[in-house]
Amino acid sequence: MQEKPFRVTILLALHAVLGFLSTLSPMFGTAWGVIFMLGALYVVIKNYNENNEAAYLAAYWMALEIVMRMTHTHLPYEAGKYGVILILLAGLWVEEKPFYFPRHFLIYALVLLPALTVVDFPDLNRGRKDILFNLSGPMSLLISAIYFYQRDVTQAQFNKLFTYLILPIFALGIILFFKTPDLETVKFTLNSTAKLSGGFGANQVSTILGVGVFVMGISLFFGYSISGYKLIDIGMLVIFIIRGLLTFSRGGIFSAIGALMAALLVFAIYSNNRQLVRQIFVGSILVGIVGFGAFTYTNKLTGGFLERRYANESTNKFKKKDFTTGRLDILMDEIEAFEDYPILGAGVGMGKYYRVAHGKVMHASHTEFSRLLSEHGLYGIIALLIILFSPLVYFFQANNESKPFVAAFIVVTFLTMTTAAMRLAMPGFFYGLIFISLLPALEDDSIHREQAQ
């Protein structure tokens, strides 16, 4: 089953208009966010989440987060994570199906609390913001994992979630079109740039565009059309690739490629349907050709700087020693902080102040794994072990229909958490998707959860 093509096409056109209007005034983006959130909660509560509305609407809100940030709406900066938590909690609260709270995720939540006892911020307001910034991501991960844990999902409902997710990313592509200067006036360098990222953080924009590349790519692999028209789908894939490449931030594109390769590899290993394997192989060739063509075209637009960026060249055409663009230095600082504060850590949000105190530049962590060590100490190790090993254990428990997607979600989530920490709601939401149970195609088209034995 697929969303009606005409309906989806109308929604894409509507989001093109919304994207354009959002570039005119922050009020448009603010109204968009407020109206959607109120409508989402109304729909979830009114329908008792019977058709898994919370999952679709939370996916949409997760993707909308970057649009709200880059258009400078009057909503809180962390509204994306708050909204995902609120929508999914509403779904769990009103639905009449039993849900299971995995004990290990309860432990994960509890071990994050001791580091709050050692915080020492310059002022109360700054401390409040830093704590919310650093804990809202883990909390969105927690609620997403609880919501999706062993939740049975049909292929049709899975595709519908992807459709909801793509709409705001398409709007993002429209916003970037209107907010990007003429490329002939841009002086390209070998660093990521806000100029070609809608005036916002290239890392975050690249991350969400990478999600768009992943969703469009995996849909084409498995023969599902987001829009109902293959040419429109390919067009959106091209837009997301080109815009992602133009940010010169490599994290989002690498995450998408890694996730797609993981899905293909696992599917080839576990699938018994040789005909479907051949179909997906053909789809992968199509996506590869589109990706290569988009890269070649974009590299030409940048005068060859894009290729040099991905080759990790410096301005003198030698290879850079640090492929991580400074993230490795921050990681080493966080390991030092862990060595200095091995039990409780430096405190939630205190990592960047630790760097300043030791004569370094104030930078927030780019890697969630090392942040847990530096700011939570021994308790951070426990949290780290839980979030790393829970998906790996679940992968081997999942049915063969789920395994390719579980593998893809693991890769895209962990790579994002490595390069962009949990600045966005996206890694927390996708972490939850790891634990879905995708039903065989002939199963009844409904979502339900069976109580764990």
C-alpha cells in the first residue's frame, strides 16, 4: 500500500510554498511549528494513537527542527527534541495497547543524573541552557527507544513514516534555494560554509540532508516511491545530494552512504528472495549513477574544490593530518577530562568550560560517546555501553525483514552521534527506529505491539 500519489504531490507543493514563506519572516516558521504541534497532539489524542499517528507526526517534527532553527523562529532552540518527546509520550499515554519499558533504558536514564550534582556554571541562565542542550538529546533517545521497542510495523506504515519525514526536508531544499547566493559570487574554500547552508550551521544542515539522501535512496532500493512518481523521487534525491555536498560538511553524506551500504549488505546476506535481491541490486546501481552524476556536477560548480574537500586536501594540496576537522582534538580533551574526573565526570554541560580552563577554545562536544565520558565519568561508561550494545543485541534478535533497516539505522545513528553529537533530534529518533519489528508484506496493515515475554 502507498500514499496516493496525487495527495503526496499536493503536499510536496504545499511544502515548497511553506519553505518559501519561511524565508520571508520568522513569523511564518513560528506559525508553521505551533499549528503543526497543536494539530499533531490533537490527532494523536483524538485517535488514541490507533494508527500509530505519533510515529508519523514525530518523524515530521524531527525533520522540521532544522527548518525552525535556520529560519529563526520564536520557538525554543531545542523545540525539535521537546516536540519528539511530547508527541511520542502522548502516543504511549493514550493508546490502548500495552507497552514494554526495557529495564536497561531505565538504567540509562538514571546514570545520567549523578553528573548534575557537580555542575558549576558561570551563571544560572547559562547553566540551564547548557543542561537542556546536553540532556534533551539523550531524553529524546530514551523516549524514542521506549516507543518503538518491539513495535510491529507493516511495510506500508514504514513507508508512510518515510513520506512524512521527507516533506520538511523537501521544504529545507526550497529554503536553501532562496537563501543561497549566486555561486559565481562565492569564494570556495576547503572548509564547510554557512553561506551555502542557508546561513546556518553546515554540520546540522548536512546531517538532515543526509537523512533525505538515505530515505530516498533506500526507498528506491526497495521499489517504493515516496511521491508515487519515480522521476520526482529521483529529482528529490538529486536535490538532497547536491545541497548536502554544497554545505562542504561531509558528515551527512558519509552517514547516508554508510547506512545504504549497510542495508544492502545485510539484505544480501539474510534474504532468500533472489529475485528481490536482483531488483535491489538494480536500484542500487540507479542510486549510484545518480549520486556520481550529482557529485560530478557539483564538483564542477565549485571549481574542483568539492573533490579536494572530500579528498581531505589542505590549501597547499597536501593531505590534512586530521580528517576530523578538529573533532579529534576535542575528543582528546574529553578523555583528559574523564581522567581528571573519573567518577562523576566534569558535570553536565561542563565539557566546554573544562577546555577553557585548560587554555583551549570553547567548543561544545561533536561526539556524544566522548561527551558521556567527560561529563558523566564512570556513569557515562555505563550509559555508553547500554546505547552501544542494545542495538547490536537486538539486531540478532530481529526478523530477517527488519535486519537491513536495523543495520541501516544503527549506522546512520552512530555516525551522526560521532560527527554531530546530539545537537539535533534526529539521532535520538532514529535510535528508537532501530528497535522496530518490520512485519512480512502479507501481514495485516496495522501497527501493534505485543507484550514482551
